[in-house]
Amino acid sequence: MAPMEGLGEYSSLAGNFIWSDSRQEGYLQLSGLPVNDPAQKQYQLWIVDPSRDEAPVDGGVFDIRSPGMNIIPIDAKLQVSRPKAFVITLEQPGGVVKSRQEIVVGIGSSPI
């Protein structure tokens, strides 16, 4: 597991992530993120894999429905082989294809 850290007004975010290259699956374990209204904004995960492409891979859109600890499955839309970082942004409902990263909520660096 590797730590996730909140940024700016989301500094209360704490958590961890785990990722398996061989299984192409992983999970976020997050606390301290504000509950969101999915009709207004949604959280979106991005997987940074420089060996794959310059653009980060969409890791899925998710909501925080209750305060406290939340377990979020990572849903990589494309294969990743050497992720260096996992970044959470706040986006429009349904997420975006390419984030402008106007609101970066948190980041975690891969220990590998």
C-alpha cells in the first residue's frame, strides 16, 4: 500500500492505494473527502504511467456518499504497466476524457 495525500482545501484527505499490474486492478482507501453531489461534481481518478503515454489514464469516476472511510475500486480504462502516481480530481458529472486538472484533490506516488 502507498499513501494518498490531500492538497489545498482537500488537505483533510488521508488514505492509501494498492495496485496490481498483473491483475490490472486496485483500490483506494480514503477518508476525509467531502461528500459530493453527483449531479454537480464527481471525483475522478487518473493513473500516471509515463511508460504508456504522456496523458494519464482514466481510473474511474466515483462519489463519496458518507463521511469516514470509503473503499473505491480502481477502474483503469486502458492497460497500465508502470504507474508512477495516482491523482484525484474533481470534475463534471460523468467525468471527463481529458482533465484540465483545475481542481486536484489528492495525489499518491507509487513506491515502485
